[in-house]
Amino acid sequence: MDQPGASLDRAQAIGMINAYRATNGLPALTPDAGLDGTAQTLADQYARTGTPPRAPQELTVMKLSAGYATFAETFSGWRNSPADAAGLKATATKAGVAMAYSPSSSYGVHWVLVLDD
């Protein structure tokens, strides 16, 4: 993902999160195109400015990460952080995920996950 034109497999990313949720007795999240759009807008802003964006008020959860080259690495970081793992277990029903690459950023890849009811 750390190159221009890279494409995120959103279904695979949400699948990883849903597998984690299943091990914690939680229902699967449904991928949501509208939330993907929100996540992409936030990821683009994050990559462009280098500043973590604020979560829109209507969202249940927003998770950010930067510097990881793959979603699996990003997800592992969230899963292993107690605060981030708690967000992955939220009572949301829908999810959107996105990434943006910025060659001028020291982090390169910027990730955003948004969850909502």
C-alpha cells in the first residue's frame, strides 16, 4: 500500500475485523459504501495534512493509524492496543475503511476505520 495507485481490498479488511469480533462473541459488521466514502475523505485529509482528523459526530468509532504498509499490520496494532481494541468491539453494525498514501509524509500510508450503527 506504500506506493501511488495502491488499492485496498475493503472486503478483506472488514473480514479481518469480523473474525476478531467473532472471537469476542460480537456480530459481524456490514461493509457500508457511505462509510467507505467518509473513511476515504478522512484518510485523504490525514495524508495531505499529516494531522489526525476529528471524528464526525455521527460516528460511533473512528480508528486512525499511519506508517503501516498493510492493513494486516494496521489491524494488529489496533488489536494489541487496549483502547483501540475496545473500539473494535463497539456495538456498531456498519463499517467503512480506507487508506491514503502520501509520498511526502514520513508515515507514507494513512489508515482510517469508521464504525456506526
